[in-house]
Amino acid sequence: MPTIRAVKKIPVKPGATSTPLSVDDLVGAPVPEVSEEKSPLPQIIAEETVVKTTPLPQTETPVPTLPRRTFLPRVQDRTLLRSHKMTDTGFSGGFRPRYHREGYGNGAPREMQDAHVPTETVTGFLDIMAEGHGFLRPKFIASDGDIYISQSQIRKFNLRPGDEVTGEARQPKDNERYYGLLKVVKVNDQDADNLGVRPSYDDLVPIYPKEMIKLEHGNLPLSCRILDLFAPIGFGQRGLIVSPPKAGKTTMLKEIASGISANYPEVHLMAILIGERPEEVTDLSRSIKGEVVASHFDQSPAEQTKVAEVGLHRAKRLVELGKNVVILLDSITRLARAYNLTVNSSGRTLSGGFDPAALYPAKRFLGAARKNEDGGSLTIIGTALVETGSRMDDLIYEEFKGTGNMEIHLDRALAERRVFPAINIEKSGTRQEQLLFSEETLKRIVTLRNMLSLLNDSAERTMAVIERLTKTKTNQEFLDSLAKAG
């Protein structure tokens, strides 16, 4: 500690004589060191406050097994959170690595990881869920054999509901239920890597049917020959078979299908059965040379409407490729009834307890039939039930009879007399039929209708036509015989 010298102040008394001052008097004599405890001087420097801290215990820092991202941009954060909510991949909660969040697409990371996993070739019809992912349905309806397809694959190949997808899939793991699609190979029988730009079905331009579908293929069945004469069907037709119970509408559908398969093997034929009896489904599946999409009457209305929508999407995808598709629907009445039980209530009720909101999805199904100007067509022939004693069935027919451009009416009186086909020729017909017939054929058919109008009873007209048709082998021979008789 440095030595501090104190300056001594010498008082001067008045009247005293001055004496000479010494150096010590001026400068001051040395002052002995004083200890801090006895120091009279104030403490100039403040003492520093010492804070005692308890040291933290040393613990081992856990090493994460998977990389974590603590700070993510807003968009990536939402994407990551959304991927955690998707549980159909088979992964439980918690963080998942990037290749799991990307799904099973044809990307390199996932392929490199699953290169050693044994795969199987699978085929199914795509059904896209509201969450974005989808399933390949081999049977058009949900089953245990469905294959999971990720959202990334759907976006990469621009897949749409109803596409027929073929690819390589792996077996489900311990915590998974479905097969997982690893690679998309074909889409609608086309190479997945060489898919062109497909037009949207709603953007196609509809026109009147101009090409007739000839159902006649031999002397029998007579129903096909009668339809070719009085109610011709064209590519893109929207037709209704109006029938009371037990009048032979299902038999007529099978005969129409046989005529199309015999004369147009390149046409894609589909039968969509809504609320049918199981034995009817088996019979039609064995009779029709095409795809059969069916739901039984004991299934829920939601399942019945789902079957119809999957089948319609399948047909639209084929039409977008320029193909001709024919759908035989049995029946539009049961489809509207199913929608009546599944749609959200509109607060209004029509006759028979029918909700008007249920008409729109059923009309959208029937309204999809059209002939496209740039190629391809979708023909829908549906059955409508009448004379069932239900006001709802009559209402459904009244709402739909103006939407079709072809109608075939079956007569209960003929069916009770066991006269088949029980077609009411007077009520049956096609709009714009002059576009389907040649000018000469159209004149002869008009003459034939005028001759039949002379008969009093509709049953007599049908029986007269059946009698004349059985005596000829073809419709052309029948028309020629009328010309000779005239």
C-alpha cells in the first residue's frame, strides 16, 4: 500500500512573532502506516459483490438417431405437420425421415432404400381420398387386396380417379395393412414415363350421336332387331329403359350387351349394377363380355353410390383417350334412392319423401353420356322403374325422362301375356334418329310406323312386328318385304 503523507496545518497566534519554518513543517513529517481496520479514511473503492453459483450436474447429451429440423420456413412447417397426420402409410406418430414423408414415388431415395425388397406386379383402379393419397382397387370397391399409392406419385404422373394403374408393390410391414406401391409402370395400358397431355373430360365438346350401334347379330334375339328399327342407339346415346317390375329389363340389358360384343369387340363395355340381387350379379357377370361393377341390395347406400362413381370415373378416363365406352346401368332409380339417403338434407322434401338435392348427383351420372367432337364417346343405357306403387319411383322417372335422348318402354300387359320382348313400339323412340339412318331406311321405317298405327292396341302392334320378324333373317330383308308388299 503506498505511503500517504499528511500535511500539518500550523496555527498562528495573533501577536506571536514569526519563526522560521522548517522543511518538515512545510512538507509534513512521514506518517506511520495505518491498518485498514483502524484507518480513519473512507473506503474509496467499493467492494465487488461475489455471486456464488452452483455448478450444473454433468449429463450426457443424447445423440438423436434421426435428423431433426428445429427451424423450418412456414410452408415447410405446414407440409411437415400435414405429413405427420397421414397414417395410411403405416407409420405411427413421431418424426419420420424425409424419404418416408416423400412416399413411395419413383424417386431415387426411396428406390435405393427398397431396392432389395421383393416386389409383386399389381393392377388396380385408382380411388383418390380427400387427404390426397389413394388406393388401387382391383375389384372397383374397397377390399383387403387394395394397394396404397402416395400423394407424390399421384402428382408426379398426374393421375386421375378411375385410372388403371399397373406397378410394382411391396408387401405390408408389421404395422401396415395394405401393400405399398413402389413404382408406377403403366397407366391405362400406356407407359407411365411417356404419358402425354390428356384432355379433361369436362372440356370435351358434346355433339349429337351420328354413328349407329348395330345390335342385330343374326335372327335372334328379336329385341335387338326391334331396337335397331324403332329405337336405334348411337355412340354417345343417353337412353332409358322404362320398365315395370318383371317386364324383362334385365334380360334386355343382357341382349344389348351381347349385340355390342358381337359387332363391336373394340368397344369397352361396362355394366354398373346398383342394389342388385347377388344371383343377378353372378348371372350378368357370366353373360357380359366386359367389366361388371356391382353392389348388392344389402350394402349401405354410401357403398352403392361409391361403386357408381368409381365406374363412371373409369369410363371417363377411357373416353379421354379417344375410346368408345358403353355403360349399362341397372338402375337409375336405385341410384337416386341411394343418393337420397347419403346427401346432405336441403330442408325440402318432394313427393314420396325424396330430397331434391339427391337429383343432382344422379343427373350428373346420366348427363356424362355424350358423343365428343374430337373423338371418343360415352353411351349410357339406364333402367328406370315405374308402376311400383311408390311415388318416389314415379317422381324419379318424371325428373329423368327429359334428360335422355332415347327411350325404350316395356309394357306390363305384354309381359303378363308372356310376349317377349315386351316393347311398346308406339312410345319407344330416339331423338334425331335421322342422323343414324340412311334416307331410304328412314322412309321405310316411317311407313312401317304409319302401318302399325292403324292397329288399335299397342300389344297387337308389337305382336304383329314380332310375327313378321320371325319370318325373316335380317332387318334389311324385313324392310324389303314391306316395300314389295306396298
